[in-house]
Amino acid sequence: MSEPAVADKLVEYGLTGSESKVYVYVAKRGPCPAGEIARALLIRRGQTYNILKALQEKGLVEALAGRPIRFSAISLPKAIDVLL
């Protein structure tokens, strides 16, 4: 399944468009800092942090200690279980 198709499915399961794009990027790329996510997806850094916080609250993304803080996504099957 292509990245846009996965992102669309995640929207159907309750994520916003921005949340689904950030989740897919982090899931594919692996642990990465918010600045990288913002640059790659052309989202302002402050908005990226808000999206990451929302994904953390939903249990889909975890923050990894370090400098800079990096964010890691849970696997797609687990994410779908969480959203259902």
C-alpha cells in the first residue's frame, strides 16, 4: 500500500490529515527530531510539535530521550488497533 493510501486510511480511522502524514513519515523514517519532520513535510516547527503531542496522547508516537528529542512511531498494525 502506498504512503498516501496509508495516510488516507488513517484519516478514516480518526487522525487529521496532518497527524496521518506525520505518523507515516516517522513510521517510515524511524526515530527523528521534530525539526527534520517539519522540514520534510513543510510544516511549521511549532505546529509539528503540536501534532506530535497529539499523536503521543493517542499512543501512536513516543518521544525518545536525548538531544535533540527524537520521535518514534509504533508499528502500523498496532496503530490501527489503537485507533479502532
